[in-house]
Amino acid sequence: MIARAPATVVFLTEYRGQPSRLLMLLRRVAAADQAAFGRLYIALAPDVATIVHERIGDDDRAVEVAAATFLEAWQTADLHTAPGTDVAGWITGIAARRAGEQDDPRTRSHPSDQGYSPAVTLDALLDYAKPARRSPFRRG
């Protein structure tokens, strides 16, 4: 549903060594650039998935918490665009907090029993971010 492994390796190495590029992506995300959000997701999804799965263990809940992590990043990106922001640290911090909340029913992030699925919302956002394919034979 959310995993996109082959592209992940390319973008993770492309952006991981250059935190300023992650910050540049985050600034574009703050301006509602969904393509930038897709790249940010691809760059950081493996780290987020690892953190969440190690703390929760349950695959279904881990997918929902990882998705909620990225939705929170999408919604609050404009608050974290200052120079020097550790984008990877901020997003993995959201993941760790949300995973920790799963142990306490009072703070559980988007419980699935309420019929809301962050994963479905995230998939829709990422699908919308994909560039439309154009025919190479089309002019203009």
C-alpha cells in the first residue's frame, strides 16, 4: 500500500547526505507542493517505517502510524522551515512520538476503530502528487 522500495534507495541516498536538500523539499511542501511531498516521503519513509515497526510490531497499526506521521508533516511543514532545521530528525521524531502514543488508548493516533485511515489519505495525497504521463509524440 505505502511501500515503494526501488525508488526509495535512490532518493534516500540522494537527500540523506545533504540535509539542506531535505530542507529545500520541506519548504516546497510548506508551499503545498505535492510533488515535493512525494520526494520527501520517498526519502524518509524507510526510516519512519523502521522506527514505527520496531516500537509497535503490528504491521497494520505500523502502516497507519507511519501514514499519520507523514500527514502531520504535510500539515505542519510551514512551522519547521527555519534555516538549520533537521528535517529527518523532525519527521522521525513525529514517528517516534506517534508510535509511543499507541500504548496509551487516551492518546492513540487515529484509532482504526473510528473508521479513519491515515494510510488511505496518504495514498491519495501521494497519488495526486505523481506527474501525469505525457505522450512523447504530443506537441506543445
